[in-house]
Amino acid sequence: MHFVVAPKVSMDNVPLPNHALSVEVCYILPDAQFLRSLTVSPGTTLGQAIGLSGVLEVFPDINLEQQKIGVYSKIQALDVLVREQDRIEIYRALLVDPMAARRTRAIKAKVTPT
């Protein structure tokens, strides 16, 4: 598994007020993981924080128009403002529908009793 963990970064060209916000951006793949802590100013959106994190450069296949994002497993829009200690998550598409997987497991359990 490949891990990408970077030191904290801040918005270089925007002066940060005394009450800057600390957030994390994460993206997980089966064989890689990205986790970066950021310091951003109030008024920063989730989309801006994702851009500042550098995750789009490390994983250029991320498409924020198609992939969902969220904060602590709750789906959010790109234009939602970040809050202190938010963990911004970029979700990838499911490979298998959970209901179909559950159905398949149930059928296998009936065919091969324990």
C-alpha cells in the first residue's frame, strides 16, 4: 500500500487571520492513501480546501464533478464552508452495489450450509 502524508500547508497568497481553521483532506484507494492537514482562513469552501491540499495533482484521475465529497461521512457540496477540524473526504465510486453483494452472499449461504 502506498501512503502519501504531507506536512501542514497553508494558503500562501492569502493572509491568515488569528483564527485560522485546521482541516484535513483525505482520499483512499485500495493501494494508496492521501491524508494532508491544512490551515485555511474562514470562508474557505470544501472545493477550495481540496484544491489547496494538492490531492488533485497527486491523483489527477479525481473528477470532482462526478465524485462525491463529504465531511465525516456526510455528503456535502463543494461550495459548503469548512469548519474547524473538518475531515474532508473524497469518495470513489462503488465497485459493487451493496444490495447485490448482500444478495450474492445470501444465495451462497443457502447453497453451502455450515
